Amino acid sequence: MKYINFILLFLLSIFNSNYSQANDLVISELQKGGKIVFIRHSLAPGNGDPDNIDLKKCDTQRNLNQEGIEQSKKIGKLFSENNIQIDKVLSSEWCRCKDTARFAFNNYETFKGLNSFYQEKFYKYKDEQIKSLKKYISSWSSEKNLILVTHFVVISEIFNVGVSSGEMIVSDKNYKIYGNIIAK
């Protein structure tokens, strides 16, 4: 039993060390600037939104819980503590994305190209949104980083990967992924 515990501790230390090194490499890329950071909104328990969703009324949407608010603050802290320069923060029009952006970075603008198309009533806008988002990214140029706070479906459509709540995918304008970060 003693050896099993030792082996488990050893394996955990290797995993945590590799995870930390991976985060350090991604953070180093962000410190160089010119990257795009796709952030899935922080924790907002549930799935989808009520049928009566109104983008102008947060009480008709799925929203961040307290853990999601704290997660958002940790995202902002990661950027400030690592002196990562930000050109602009854009957010989906959904309240959970706007709140993630607000708690993490204070200032943001909304951008329809980042909106969810998870539900059938919004799916008809998918192609137009993705085209608009890609056009924005292709014309964007800065030595700082572009932050995009969005939804699982948008990130999945762009990169063909799944992400957790509050997870960040760091890429360049050609969608080359440098890595991902989960703020802790």
C-alpha cells in the first residue's frame, strides 16, 4: 500500500509539473502578444437557455453562478499577474459572456459574431456569424492580444475541439493553437 501511494504521488507530481510547464509556455506566447484568446464563458450551470430568452434581459438566460464569477476573476488575475497585454475584449451578447468579460477585464464590447447558435432559434445565424468572426480576425492586427469571450459551439466550430467553462484556447490569426489554459 505504501508503494501504491508513493507511485500515485509521483504520477500526480509529473502531471502537475507538465500542466504547469504547458501553462508557462502558453503564457509566454501571450506575453509576446499578437495572439487570439477564445474564452468559453465561466461556469453557468445548466444547458442552453429558456425558450423565452431575451438577450436584453439577463433574468431570461442561464447566468454565472458564484463559482463562475470567481472563475472569471481568476481569468483576469491570470492576465494581470503575468503582464499580458490586451488590445481589445469582445464578448457574445449573452449575459454569461458579458459577465465573464466584465468580472475578468472590466471593459469589453459585444460582437454578434461570438453569439451562441446552440439552440434552434439561433442556429440560422451560424454561417453568418462564423463568417463575420473570421473576417474580424483576419483584419485584426495588434502587438497586444485579442480576447474573445464566447460559447462552446463557437469554439468547437472554429477549432473542432471541446472546452470547459472558463477554459481559454490561445491561437494565432491562422487558428494555430498554442495551447489552452484553465485559470486556477
